[in-house]
Amino acid sequence: MIPIFKKIIAQIPNFITSLNIVMGTLATFFAIDGHLIWAGVFICMASIFDFLDGFTARLLNAYSEVGKQLDSLADVVSFGIAPGAILFTLLEFSLFGKNQLIYEISANWYQWLILFSAFLIPVFGAIRLARFNVDTSDEPFFRGLPIPVNGLFWASLGLMLELPKYQEVLQVLYSTKNLLMMGIFFSGMMVIPLPMFSLKPKSFRWNENWYRYIFLIIALLLIAVFNIYGMVLTIFAYIILNVLFYLLKVRF
């Protein structure tokens, strides 16, 4: 019984990762159907399971190569394909004012090119994860934007539709030009070799984590003041801070 029990325990992180995949798949389906708020909710739930599978693996000491690969595949679905579906639908709304079945879309070649730009997100996300899986440098920071952060950004754009507090901002943000620029920008950020700090501390000492504490303070202030809009601003703040730290040659 003991060996069987150990095998069951070892599969708990993989089960949690599977829930990540389920949430990402649901987010994709809802995004395609035009329900972007629910798509955003499911991506946020996927991010929770993404955190819990790693936490559980460390807690139970249940690491495996299968678990590592499964985690990457889950991230492609939840934080690559699902955000791509959100962007595709947002571009539909901006171009045609409505969500349609793909085979019913009447668009010229230029509009199709704009719509297909949404595919950059899952493609570049997969490239990022493939690089991560073969990286043996063991650096204490990320290279490029972590794909879950990308997922949360697009989830936030979906959730913001539930709280249209700043109509003028939304009209500008959801314009075709800005959506296209954001899609290209975040796709590129995932594969750029820019060092970006991790939020997982090895200790709580100030001298080792001061940049993390600064970011967390900024994030809490932005979310407290701007609510869901603060999530988008927080992600931009994370990128800006990392660019500044790179220019100032701050070591993580």
C-alpha cells in the first residue's frame, strides 16, 4: 500500500496542472464565443492552479520530468492560446463591432492580417517555454516576460469590460491600432532576452528583495486605486521597472 500511496501523492501536482489546462481551455472557448469577462476569470483561475502545482510539488517533493513538461503545455494553453483568443475577439469587436463565427467573417486581406496577428501570442509563448525548458544556466531571474504575466494582462483586458469606469480610456485602449500594438509588444516581450526578476523570494531580507518589495508596494497602490485597471498598470510597471533595472545594471 505504501508504494501505491506514494505514487498517488506524486501525481497531485500533475492533477493540479491538469486543472490549469481545463481553466485555459474554458477561457479559450468563452473568448471565442465573445464572453471575454468569463475568459478573463478562467485565466485568473488558471494562474492560481499554475502557482499551486509548483507549490505542491515543492511541498511534497514530487518533482518529475513529466510534470515539468505538462506544466509548460498547460501554460501554452492558459497563457498563450487563451489570451490569443481574447485578442482575436477584441480585434473582431474593434474592426466589425461584433463577434462572429470565423467562417462568417467578411474581411479584406488587411483585416485578416490584423486578426491573424493574435496568433503571435501562442506562438511566441510556446517559443519562450521551449527555451525555458532547455535552459541549463540556472539563472535566478527570468529572460523575457513570464508567460503567466502575459496571460494575466489579456485576462485583465477581458475583465475590464465588466467595470467600464473609464469609458474614454477603454475606447482608446480597445482601438484596433492599440490592440495590434499591444499584441506585437507582449509577444516580443516573451522572447526578448531582457532579465526580469522573479517574485519568488528565497528569503525575506530587505537587501535581497528590495526591488520585489518596491514592486509589490506599487502593485498594491495601483490595484487599490484603480481596481481591475490597476492590474494592467501593474504589469506595465513590472516591465518598466525591469527595463530601468537593466539600464542601471541592477543585479537580481
